[in-house]
Amino acid sequence: MKVREHGVAVQRWRKRRGLTQRELAFLVKKSQTTIYLIESGQLITISEPLALEIARRLDVPWEELFELRESSRGAAVTNGGHIAARATA
């Protein structure tokens, strides 16, 4: 999923909830560096499970923090890769 507002929304909601980057990282089982990279706009896309967990822990609808990637071509390639990997395993 694509991070909205270059991570500013995540940072804003994290601070509203009174959490540090380290505390949010602990809650979503990621490193503080990951949260920093999201909030600083250096990590512009993240996995759907991570996006949903961040939104859940901040008690914010995920649409306020993230958006689905618009490229259907990229999704098709990813899905195809997973299917092929399962077929050969």
C-alpha cells in the first residue's frame, strides 16, 4: 500500500495517540527504524498487513493513512509470482 502524505498522517495520528515511534513499532512488531522511514517519507510503499496493523493500532481508518497502489500491472505480476512459486514448491 502507498503511504499517504509522505508519512505525515501516520506521524500526526501516532502523536495524537501519545505513542513514540518505538512504542508503535513494538505494537506492530517492526523496528523503530521502519516507523521512522514511513513517517519521514523514505518508505513510500508498505505491505498491506503492516498498513492495516498500523491503522488498527492507531485506531484510524486505513484510508486516512494509506491508499491502494493504482498499478494493476504490478499487482498482476506479484500475484502471478506467488501462484508460480506455489505451483513449483
